[in-house]
Amino acid sequence: MGEPILSIERWLRTPLGAYLKAWEQDQCDAIVSDLFGYHALQLGLPELQTLQSNRMPHRWLAVAHEPQNSEPIPEADNHNVIDFVTDYTALPFFENSLDLLVLPHTLELSTDPHATLREAQRVLVPEGKLLICSFNPISLWGGKRWRQPDFIPEVGELIGNKRLKDWLKLLNFEIEISQFGCHRPAIQNENWLNRFAWMDKLGKSSWSLFGAVHLLVAVKKVHGVRMMSPNWQAAKVKGVAPVSIARKL
């Protein structure tokens, strides 16, 4: 019998998953620290704290399913506090109500990535920012997953860079940042993984497009809309989507 398939939560605690998580955390911290507004939302993957460096007064974390308590979480894992459970394709927010939306591998874990993106476009304000982290199919990791589908558990079809940008263009998003990271081979031996650390620096300068993970920031554009200074005192966000929101977790 082969080894049991890990959940995405447990996979992120493996040497390879921890390497990925550390890179994405560093990039998200650097990007969101300079983004301003009033309301920010992270959809999914509470193991990654994408909003911890952001200074917006209202920051939430939503997940698609209530977490199971069957497996204890190590104390060393500093998880986000989950605020509510919702359907990613029917978010409980008005149109044009969020300033920042983060999708950390949310599209690959979604049953309908197209609908998730459409919903992201609906709830973001004009000039609102969308931050996406996704696995790169044209990478060493993507090649291994093609041969071994359960290599990265629970993740569905990998979405290529060009394909994702085409989707965003159709939804009137403009790409602001597009970068790749994690150029080391897809190996779970921590010692060997550390020995290949030199590949990150060389890969960034020589074969950036083949990094294992793609990070993208897009801006929602609305033609013919004149931007005005927001009235933060009057700003409110209310639920309108026909989805059930679980109690605070």
C-alpha cells in the first residue's frame, strides 16, 4: 500500500509545503502593507496569513467549509481566526464594497474558478485590488503533479499564467504585478531541499517563468467611472447573497 494522501493543511506542514508557504507569506506581507482602503477579505487557506501586514480597519477570513476538529493543529502553527463560512461564488457582500480581496490558491481549490472570479469582480470597488496565488503548471512542480496527481492534494486543475490573465482581462481587470517564485525541485527531503536554495536566486533571474508558484495582483477597472474620495464614516458592508453564514469560528 502507498502512503496516505495528505490534506492540503497537512501538506503545508511538510518541508515542501512550508517552503512554499514561507515564500508566499513574504510576498503577501510586502504587497498588502502598501494597500489602503477600508475592507479586506481573504478567501480560504487560513494557514496563510495574507492580511497580517495590511492596515485596513476591517479584515476578514472566510472559508468554504467549516474546519474539521478531528486532527489537532500543532501549537507552532499560527492560524488565522476564521470569521465565517460562505460560498465563494455568492459572497455575502454588496457590489463594490471590498477594497482588497486575496485568493490564496482559492481558484484551484474551487469547484468553479470562473464563477469565483466573477464574484470577486462583483464585490470589489472600482480600482480595488485582487491578489491571487496559484501553482504554475509549467514548472518542475507542475510536471510532477502531471505524473502524480495527488502530489499536491485537493488542488484541482492548474491554471496557466496566460489563461488566468485572459480570464481577468474579460472581467476588466488590469494586471499590476505578475511574478513567480519557488524554483527548487519538488522534493520532500528537507536537507536536499535546502541544498537547492541557490536555484531560487538563479531561477528568479534566468528562468523566472518556471517558478512553482505564480503571484498576481490585478486592479478592477470600470470605464466611465469617476473616482471620488470615500466616506469612511458612512461605509457599511452588508450581506446580500443567498448563502448561510456560520457562527463565528
